[in-house]
Amino acid sequence: MVAAVLGAGVAFAADEPVLIVEDIETGETYLTAPVDNGSTVGLEYTHSVEKTRVYDEYRIDGATLVNTRMEFESYGWGLPARVNVTTVNGTFVYAPEEPITELDSLSVSPGRIAGHTLIIDGTRHDLVNTTDARDVRVHIEHRPLIDRIL
């Protein structure tokens, strides 16, 4: 009995990081996914002008999205043109030792032509269909573990 009560107390007190995708205007939550420190979150889409694949990768660090890697198949607007890249199977890879940027949240305008996909620890989520192509904010919240249990 004491163990059950102590266990319940830990569940109420403990928190876990959760990735949230919510509507910028209304705050409606479209997606929640448990993540851990070190989890990877990728945003994959087709570049609007170049019509080639772009992939931005983030690492979860507390409540921060740390942009650690970019992959792209051609140079175009918004892509790094003056950085050292490597080429892997015809794809340019920018993966510097230091973070590219660190964000509290990431704003995304999912596009039907761009086909934005959010990849959380390898699981793919179609942002266009999930959000009906509405502008969203992606961020990390720490929620009580009990929220997941109930």
C-alpha cells in the first residue's frame, strides 16, 4: 500500500518533455508526442523554388529545439550557401560541430506543394493533413507524467 502511494506521488511529481504542434492563431493542439532529451525531430519538405528535398534536424535539449543538421539537394533561397557542406549520395549535408540555431519554438506554415512532414524519433507525421495546412508552432512542454497515465 505504501509503495502504491509513493509510486503515485512520484507520478504526480515527475514530468516528461512532450513535443506539441499547435495552431498559431487558435492554440488548438494538433499533435502531442512524448520525447526525451536527445530525441531527434526533423522537418522535411520540398523547396518552393528548387522543387528539391530539404531536411532540417533538431535535437531536444530540455525545452529547446537545437538545429544540428540540414540536408538539401540544391542551393536556393533560405538554404546555406556560404558554409562548408559535405556531399552524401548527391545530397548536401550541413552538420557543423556547433548548433546552427537554438529555438524555444519553431513556426511552420505547412504547404500542400511543399508537403511538410514532421519526423519525431523516426515516426513520420504529415503536417499538411494533420493541420489542414494551417500555420503551427512546434515546441516542447514539460507535463506531469500523470497526464500520460490518466
